[in-house]
Amino acid sequence: MSPHNLRHRVLDAIQLIPAAAQGWALIRTMPRLPDAGGPQQGVVAAAAGPALAPLRLRVIGESTAAGVGAPTQDVALSGRLANALAARTGRGVHWQVVGQNGATIRRIRHRLLPAVHGSDPGAFAADVAVIAAGANDVIGGRSTAEWEEQLRALISGLRHAGAGPATLVVLTGVPPFSRFPALRSPLRPYLARRAQRIDARSALVCGELGVLFIPFSKREMELGADFFAEDRFHPSATGYALWAEYLAERIAAGLAETISGQPHP
């Protein structure tokens, strides 16, 4: 174990009990926001120009997929991402989302995906399939080894459910706990370190399996006060719009690479 990792493990041990106490207090006092309302699917028309086949966008995951913090799904992650992709690609986008507040990657794999796949064997036939997961696993203390096991199985399940070889599968990075207004020390740095370890393992797995991993970047995406909803934990409609633009830029590049077969510059 490197000195850096050893230091992090020591800090984890020291901060475990006070961080857990803060976490329980936060759960009791944080406003419980509902999932985004409105339809769980929609269509964004193509921009004027050459007729191109519409993109099929599927999103599955935790509270950010469920749109917690936004009033409706069309201004939450999925709807905003569909609009941003349509603007960047010039193609229409047919989007669909399956999300659950509090879902871990295990629940996404064992409950959400089978529920959709069981009712429609081609439910996740898509050009882009986005997994939004990790925050609840970090909070719940999931080990990196178990995270990797579940992530591999979920990616395999997505592909079995219709996200085939031509689908660009995308995994979003764990949200940046170090910048959440609702958190304070020692809970904030404790969760941030755990998130870093999950993200590092995700990058390795995604690189091996041909999945596009898009972590949060402190340099490229500002998280001001208006990024967060009233619970100061989930994104607001403004936050989802900013995040969707950030994701869309990288997904559009990934689609170009998939089409050309060459790495995108």
C-alpha cells in the first residue's frame, strides 16, 4: 500500500465514528425531496438540417436518474441530457429513464433493470445508455471490490437487455461530496475519499470493458450555490442543466469515436 493510500486509510479509521454520527444527524434533518414528476420518457426534435436517425437515450440509476431536486423529468438529468445531445449532434433524441431515490448499484442491477427488461425485452436497446450510480454505495460503505463486481454485472446486464455492441455505455462519476453544502467535516472528506476510490476502480473497469467513464471535474464544471436543490445535496434544475451539458460534450465525442472507429481528439 502506498503512503498516500495508507494515510487515507488511517484518516478513515479516525473519522469513521464522528462521520457516521454526522451522517445519521443529516438523514434526520435533511429535507426529503420527491422524485421529478412528469413522464419518464420523451422526444426532443432534431435541429433543422439533414434528416438523421434519432438517438435512443436510456438512463438508469439512483436519485439523480430519478431527478430528485428538479420539478419534472424534462428539466432533470435525462431531459436536459436529451436536449444537450440533440443540440450537439443535430439529431432528435428519444429518451427514457428508470431511477430510484436511494438505489445502490446492487439494487439497480437486481431490481430496476430486471423490472424494465421483464416487461420489454428490448427496453434498453439504445445508442447511448447512461448509468448514474455510486453515491449511495459510497454512503453505505461498499468496498471497491464489491463495487467492481456489481458494476461488471450491471454492464453485462445492460448489454443483455438491449444495449448491444453498438451502444455507447456511459458511467457517470460519483458526485463530488467535497463540494456538497449539506456536508461538513469530518463527513465531507470521509465520503470524498471513499468516492475517489470508487471512481478509480470505475475508471479501470470501464477502460477494460469499453465503457465511457465521465467523472466530475473540478476544473470544468462550477458547482455554485444555484447548482444545488433546497436540500443542498441533490442538483437543482439548474444543476442538472450544467451537468447535462458537461456529459453531453463527452458523450457526443464518444459517439463520434464509435462511428469513426478512431479515438476522438
